[in-house]
Amino acid sequence: MQFLSKSIVALASLMMAYCLGGTSARAQTIHIPVVDIALKSGETTEFGNVWMITHECRSILTATPEVEIMEGPPGVTVEIKQAMVVPRAYSCANPVAGGKMMISAANIEEYSHSRMVLRVTYRTRSGDRQRSQHINVTLFPKSN
């Protein structure tokens, strides 16, 4: 019995030493990439291409992706225009069905800086898929 209790104490001591000094602690971090854009009053910018493909660089979309502003500054609109796009990030050489995301600023009265959160819905053969995009938006009034 005494041997068993000494073994448990020794094992507990080894485990504590391992936890405290044997390894470094690791935490899971969620990285949300954020892009910065600046718009003057009345401007429209092409923010980027949207697509969803297979590993063979073939589109799996059944319709043009849709975008929804979940949070953002007033006077800013976002739309996706249907287009053939080249998914260069995946080393694809040929255009696939997708779209171009366009961000527009209406009549901006004063300077502002805010975060915009977009949700893009992809209609695919296997159902709808959604992704979000965070954008820091700086708005400038039209200079006279």
C-alpha cells in the first residue's frame, strides 16, 4: 500500500514538472484577415474577385454569389457583378464563373473610419456556403 502511494506521488510530481517546465503552452488563435480601403464621396472600387472551385479549377457555383452588409458605415453599398474570373490564388490558368465585388460610397459629408463586415453567400451544387470578410473603410468627403 505504501509503495502504491509513493508511486502516485512520484507520477504526479513528474507530470507537474512536465507541465510547468517541459513544454511551452500553446493557445488557439483565430486570425481574421482585414483589408483597408479608402473611398472618396461618389467613388466605386473593384474590391476583388469571388469564386468557388474544385481542386481541378472548375467552378461549382450555380448562381452569382451574393453579398450582404452585416455591419458598416452608412452610405456604402456592396454588390457582386457576374463575371468570368481567374482564381490565380490557386494557380488556375482559365477563367471560371464567379463575380467581381464592387464597393461604392454615396454622398459622404464628413471623414470617417469604420469596420465593415460582409457575408458572401455562394450557391453551389452541394448547397449554400457562406464566408465573411472584414474591411476597414476610410471615407472622405469630396474635395472642392
